[in-house]
Amino acid sequence: MPTEILTPYERAQAVSFVTRLDVIPTRCTVEIKKDGDKFRIGNIGILRSALNEWRPIIELEKDPCHYRKIHNAWFPKLGRTNPLDGLRVSVIEDNGADRTSAFKSILAERHRAITTVLRALDYDYLYNGILQHSDARHSEKYLADYISGNLNYVLWKHVNVLGFIFEMLRPIHQLVNQVAFPTPGPL
């Protein structure tokens, strides 16, 4: 009996991931403004908005769009040998050469790069102490960063890597988009 090549969850996950990455802010320029004899971030609202848009992909591990969930759903499909395991995806060049193994290596390297970059930052503090709500475990640090001006640096360093993360996600975005993304319906 024929079955769908993707489960309804996988299809919904794919659509959600592709549509989110298609419109997500990737290059956020920090604008510095002079405030008396001090300097501050002039477009903090835009940076906060961009960081909040990225939260499901880089911080909310239970979200279907989280980069690890996307990787774990699609990486095993590349080069499967047993059709009973589900959809097999191959990467074939125009000349017929199979580049699936090389593509898997690229995805694995990029996944590790994202994980390494995110591990070096403190998105838990950013989202749970500053942007979303004021978690009590971050209160003292947040107040100190706010008063000292270090909060500007915290926001800048976290928004600065978003373009890099986007570039690292580009191959898996293209894969999911090509294999699972339906044509949107008309208005």
C-alpha cells in the first residue's frame, strides 16, 4: 500500500522551517547613537526583534524548527539504503555524479559549527533574563549589565552571529525546500 513520503509532522516542520528562514533577519547592523557624552545602540528595538525571530531556531529545543530537530529529521534521509526506513534523499549533479556523501559531510560540519558558536554564547541569559522575561536567576547579572552598559555588548555579540548561523543553515534549508516544500495556494 503506498504511503506518503513524509509524515504530516515532517511536512509541517518543513514548511515552518522554510517559511521562517525565508523571511528571518540575517544581517542586523548595529546603529550607534550619541547620547550626550555617551554612546548607545540606536536601533535596539530592531535587534531585539531579530533575536526574538531566531529564538525557535537557536534556543527553543522543543520547537520543531530548532536547528537540531531539522538536522536530526533530514540528515538520516540522505543516502538511506533500506526503503523500509523511509524517504531516501540523494544529491545528484547534472552529470549524474552522486554527491550525497559529500553533502552529508557539509551538513555535519555546519551543524557542528552552529553548535560550537551557540555553546560559546549565552542565549539562555539573553532570552530568559532580558528579552522574553526576567527570570530571577538572571536578575543580578541583568541589572549589572544594564547599569554598566555591558547590555549593549551582550545584545551586539548575540545578534552579530545570526548571519553566520543563517549561512550555516543554507544547505539544509535548500534541501528541505527542494524536497518537502509545497507550492503555496493562491490568495
